Amino acid sequence: MRILVVGDSFVSADVFRRGLNALADEHELTFLQLDESRTPPALSIREYAGDPREIIEWIVGVEVLVVHGAPVTDEVLDASDMLRLVCCARGGPVNVDVAAASERSIPVVTTPAKNADAVADQTLAFMVMLARRFPHAQRFLLEGNGVGDSAFQGARFFGHDLGGHVLGLVGYGNVGHRVARRARAFEMKVIVFDPYLDLEGDENVEQVADLETLLERAHFVSLHARATPENENLLGHSAFARMRLGSYFVNTARETLVDEEALDEALSSGRLAGAALDVVRPRNASGPHPLLRHENVVLTPHIGGATHETLLRGATMVAEEIKRFAAGEPLVNVINRQAVDA
């Protein structure tokens, strides 16, 4: 088969080359590194990089298209009458016009949970940083205070162990499961709110009936829910008001789940002892994010899945799907299975 592999600044063509190397003996692979300086608007997709026209120049006669963040529009799908499979090396193919692919009976496969371990690691790292007041200690040094001036400097920064505290997970999917496993290693008690799952018989976690109960009981609240129009601002003023006084909040999921003004108020009032976020809403203003005015806030620029292992895992997951497709075997992670089957 002829396979076009399109790399971007996050998952480069070189990473794809390593992950797809096992296909080279049986298939014709072409690797393209996108010029991301050319990124025009396209209404049917989002979170993409590059110009569809650059892909169109290379896709004629291609049977399998592999991308991470490259734009796969209606025009791209039309450019090869041989195209039979689209592989997107991310959990949600928001840069692919899935509806247009479905109209052409082209399956779109993804790589769910490729970054689950990395995000779970970051979640626990956030919790340790908050509980042990690492942001305060770091600012103390950045302000010019000395290191090692006294054996008793640590008295300024008393924090908490994770062990013995309650972790509340909002969502218990691929990431939530992994966070729970890591938290139990720290001897935390884990409670879960997930209305889409029945966890009866799971001895590792306790399922609670509603979000309010979780918020009232947990010392740490961590978001791992999938974002939908219905749960926008799931954590708002009333939710933060229900959280325990002196509790901690973590979001490594999606920015739309949080009302950031409400979070800011909860931090200012002292309701929360700290917050850590890997995702925030886009801002037009320049300068530091407003939440960083709080000494007990950790903020990172959406790096949850930014590990070398995650990138390679996504590429190898794509390779396995292509092997199945070539052998006529059922594909595993098809996002539009019903439409294609129909």
C-alpha cells in the first residue's frame, strides 16, 4: 500500500518514521514534515497545524494517510480516489473532518490512551507539588533568599503527606484509572464520581453517587472527565464553595470544565490551599496568566502528553492498525465505525 505520513512540530516525521519502521518492508511510505507557518483557517476542523494544500500536493494515489495535527479536510479526502484509511495519532481527531470521511466510507482510527500514563504521572506530580508547597519554596529562592542558610529553613514550608488523605477523581477513564493506581501507592483513599460507570465490586476505589458528595469529602479533587457541551464550567462557584476548606484542585483534563474566575475567587478567599492546571482557556492579553498571581498555583502549558514515550506509543499504535487493515483484520480504534459499517 502507498502510505503518506505527515509530521508536525509535536509528532515529527522522524518520530513517525521510528514508529512505522516495521511497515517499510511491505509498504511504500512517504514522510512529509509540514510547514506550519502556512496554517489557514478551516471551519470544519480545529486544533490543527499546516495547510491542507500542502498535503493535497502529496496525497494523489495514496491509500493510507497518517497524521497527528495536520489538517484533514474534505478537500484533502477528495484529493486521492485511492484513499481507504485515515490514521490520527491522537485521542480525539479534531483536526480530521470525520463526517466527510464517513460520507466516503473511510474509517478514521485514533490512538486513545497513548498519553494516559504521562498525564497520570503529571497529576501525581502536581499533587505532591501542592501538598509540599513547592511553589512557595521556589518563589522564596527566586526572590533572592539563600539556600542552605539554616538547617531549619524548612520550617517556613510545612506541607502534607499524600498518604492518609482522600483523592476525589471526577471521571474514571483511562487516565483516572492510572491516577488511582498511583495514588493508592501513596496510601491515599480514592473516591470516584463517574455517572457513566458502575464500579460495584471494585475494591480499589469507592464510587460516590454525586459530584457534591465527592467535593465535600475529598482533600484533593482531580478532573479526568471528557469535555462535552453539557459539562462546561462543571467546576464553578457553587462547586468550589462545596470543596473542603484547605483542599487542593487539579485539572489535567480540559480547560472548559473549569470556570477560571470562580477558581480565582476560591483561591483568593482561602477556600482552596492550592491549584495546579495543565490546561487553561486561551487569552488575548499578554503577560503572565492571572492565576499565577497566587503563590499556591502551578500552571503548565498543556504538557501532559509531552513525553517521548507518548509520541512513539502513538506512532506504534498507528502501525498496528495499518497492519490489521492490510491483513483484512478488524480495526480496533475506529472513531466512525457505525457510519463506515452502515
